Amino acid sequence: MESVHDGQCGLCTHFGEGHKTDVLVSIRTKHEADLKVLDECGHPRHAALHLKVTPISGCDGFVPAAAA
């Protein structure tokens, strides 16, 4: 498990946007994730690219996710 911090994809509202899973809820509540986890980035600037990112990835488009 790896720690996930503010500014990283796992805590961004766009990580896994459009669906809610137990894995996403766990990442956002525990602030840690398995490095094997991949999910789509739903940020409007990246959506057309269908990016798959890890919870510890990051970009300048970070928007804090609402509390799980």
C-alpha cells in the first residue's frame, strides 16, 4: 500500500468519476492505495484521451473529492 496525498489522483473528484466502488471509497477514506489500482481520469481536459491513472498520479487539474 502507498500513501495518497492531496493533489494526487486518488483523492481527486475526477478519479473514477462516473462510478463509485468500494475501492474508491477506501482510497478516499484511508488515504492509501494498492499501486496496481488503475481507473479513468474524467477531467474534462483529459476525458477524450481515456487516460488510466494510478491513485498516486497527479496533474494541475486536481479537484478535491467530496468526503466518501
